[in-house]
Amino acid sequence: MKRLLILLAIIILATLQLNWPACLVFFHCKPDLLLIFALALVFYLDFKYALLCAALTGLVKDVFLPATLGFNMVLFCLWVYLVDRLNRQISAEEVYVRWAVVLLTAFLHNLILGLASLAGGNIISPVIFLRNLLIISVYTTLISPAVFKLAKKISSTF
Amino acid sequence: MGLVFYHRNMLLAQKLQQDLGFLRARLFDLREINLENARLRGLLNFKQKSPWRLVAARVVARSPDSWSSSVILDKGRYNGIKPGMVVISPAGLVGTVIESAQDSAKVLLVNDPNQGVSSIIQRSRQEGLVSGTLGTNLIMRYLPDDADIAVGDLVVTSELSQLYPKGILVGRVVNLGKEFSGLNRYALVKPAVDLANIEEVLVIIP
């Protein structure tokens, strides 16, 4: 049942991300709900299961992107692995610590995506690069408590 | 006696409030349907006058991140949509199909940095390459220093392009500049289509 709920949550978050309301799009940026969900599961599920969910979440995101398939899947798994390592070193129970983890991960994720796009020969102006890097990271962090709540609810069910 | 009337009037007022809410919702729905009707009528008119074979499709999803610009259409291989096909709207060029499944297709919009459209300035026939910037405007590059180009010029697809039919409106020049190397100029082009709010499109079937 928990698996089904996680699958359902991934589908709902993916649908929401694909059809994010235009009135909530700031400077052409929207939050990465799937990334938050993948990270949130690290705190509530055991590592192997969270890693599997991260791979699935990344794959779902990749399917709808024009870029190379598997890029987000690999990155999501990497973030989950690193956050799990960090979670063992420090206490990430505090809300602010979790916010910082999401902010840092979103920043690194977007930095890698942006640099990969530039490495692919695309021309992105520094302003747009910084806009995407900073606004998406902050927006993702601000939305994260709601997704964390959802992940906690799912993990505590059954 | 007054109490009886008060109670009756209160119930009536509650019922009227409910009816008002219901009618407001109906009015909102009808307005939405009216707008959709106008858009679809425009598409149909364009389709009937157009020299190309077109398939109308609805946008059902947008790119999940902000590093690319793409949309998902509700029609795919079943309706003859294949990768490489050009997507337009009555206002101008939208993008190209990059993937197609049985009932859906992924379209790379013209404002994606991976997109490149061989285009010309309609007035002076000056050629250049239009690509996306992820921003509001497109960039037309590889323009020679002495290119005859001015703000307000229309940019259309060139006949040199194997992919795009000639003469589809891409946008309008809004700004000019010199590239970092100093050898070429570039032009910022405002897309003819409002790509952020596109809802219905037409796919050209060759």
C-alpha cells in the first residue's frame, strides 16, 4: 500500500509540475517538486527504498524533458546518496537544516543542468543562467515544507 | 407574524445566494468555452486557408524544468505526427516535434536554446540563424556587420531550411547588438507566438 501511495504521489507531483499554474510561475521559473519529494523520502524511508524512489522520480522527470534520458535519474540518485550520508553525520531533524539541504541540493542540481546546457553548445545569457539558478533554488526551497509534509504523511501511513 | 416573514426571507436569501454562486460558476465556464470557441474558430479558419495539411492538437503539459522549453501535445503517431514535423499556430512558428508516441508528441519550442531555425529578414532578405535563449526573446545570429536590418523588421523562415516551410513568421526584431567577437551582429527577436501561454497548435503533415 505504501508503494502505491508513493507511486500516486509521484504521479500527482509530476502532473502538477507539468501543469504548474501560470500565475505561480515567477520569472519563467517553477519549483522542482519531484526533486523535493526524492529528497524528502531520504528522511522518512530507509536508504535503499529512497534510492529506488529517487531513480523512479528522476526517470519520470526525464521522460517529459527534451534532454538526454537518464540525466535527472542519475543526479537524483546522487543527491539522495549524498543527503543520506549527510543525514548520518549531522542531525537533520530541524526544519531549517532541511531547508538548507533542499536549497543546496536545488542549487547544485540547477548548476549542473545549466552547465550541461552550456557544455552542449547552447547560448544562455548570464542573466538567465543566474535567474534560473537562484530563483528555482529558492522557489523549490520555499515549496519544500508542503512536499515534506506529504512524504511524512505517506511514510507514517501503514 | 414578522418573525415568520423574517424566517421565510432568510431562507429565500440563502437559496438566492446559492443560485448566485451556481450561476457565477456557470458564467465562468461559459466564458471559458466562449474563449476556447474563438481560438478554435481561428485555428479552423487558418487550417482551411492554409496550403499545408495540418493536424490540430492541444497542449496538455509543459516542460517540467526551466532549462528547456517544450510542450506535450495530445496527439501523436495515431494522427500522423512524427518527429521532425513543424508545429505552428495562426500567429507563427511554434517549434518542431522531437518525439512522438501513439497518442502524444513532444515539441521543442522555438525559444529552446537547442532549437535553430534558418531565417531571413522579410524586408531585406538578410539570412541568419534564430535560436532560443530561454528568455522572452529569441536571438538571430551570424548577421554580417553591414547587414540591412532594423528594429521592427519581420523575421520569417528561410527556404534554405530543409525542415521548415519557407515564409512562416518567426517574430519581429526588437533590438540589435554586436557579438562579442566584433565580427558579427545579432538581433533580438520577439516571437510572434506567445509561447508561454500557448494552448492549441497545428502540426504540418508533409
